[in-house]
Amino acid sequence: MTGGEYGYIFSIVNNNSGDGLRRRTEILELVRSGTVRSQAELRSLLRRRGFAVAQPTLSRDLRELGLARTPTGYAAPAEPGAWTKPESRADALDRVLGQMVLAVQAAGALVIVKTPPAGAHPVARAIDEAALDGVAGTIAGDDTIFVATPDALSARRVEQRLRQPLRAVRRA
């Protein structure tokens, strides 16, 4: 290949990544603005807004955006930034916990959090961003999160904190 051909290939790839960014921004906007119950519904909404997307690409977008499928539809992770007040981060955490967490259990210096399939990443992100006392960090799989704490006492305190929104939801 000549240098010009490399430039042509780069421009195609570069242009496509811009389309992907615009599409993902649109996906987040759609999910945050209303209930999106399925990928088929989301594809239809995107098509009406001028985005033709294949199902495998949409699945990858959902995974990379950290969107989770809940009983009521797709949920976007909370977006608090470093400039967000701690109270707002705590509210975002409570909202995500209430919507997506099935169980919380301390196990030694760890706290195990169970979610529906594909729900672990948004919950772990919300836990990390909330900067809870006693939380050293999180590791998220597909439906399970390990919350690391310094010791068993800290784990029990974190377990209690993470269970608070679950009790409120179950009472309602």
C-alpha cells in the first residue's frame, strides 16, 4: 500500500468512530429520557432519529456504555462527576441500588453485591463514585460485584449502607 491508501483507510475508520460516538450519545439520551424496554425498541427509536444500526453493534454499544437491563427496561449509570456534591453522589447510589441490586452480603473483608445479568458494572461505578467510607474499591463481573474493604467490621458497615435503599424499595 502507498501512503495515500493508508490515509484513506484512516479517514474511513476515523469517520466511523465519530458516527459511533454520536450514536452512543443518542442511546444515552433515549435511555435517560424514557423507558426503553428492549433492543428492538431502541433500534426502532434510533432508526427514527437517522441511525441505522445492526443488532450486534447495538449490543456492543449497550455493553460499552454500561447500560443494564432491568425489569422495567434499560438503565443508564449515574453520571456524577468530581464536582458533584457528595449528597448527590449518595442519592445517585441509592437510586441505582434500589433499581438494580438483588442481594448484599458481607463475607470476611468483602461485600458481595448481586444484580441481574449485565447489571454489575453500573452499580460498581456508582459505588466507586459515591466514595463510601471503608470501600477500598470494586471488581464487577456480569452480575456480581466484590466490594473490597480493609477488614470484616468495615465490610459489615458497608453491607448495612448498601442495604438501606433495598429496604426502602421493599417497603414501598
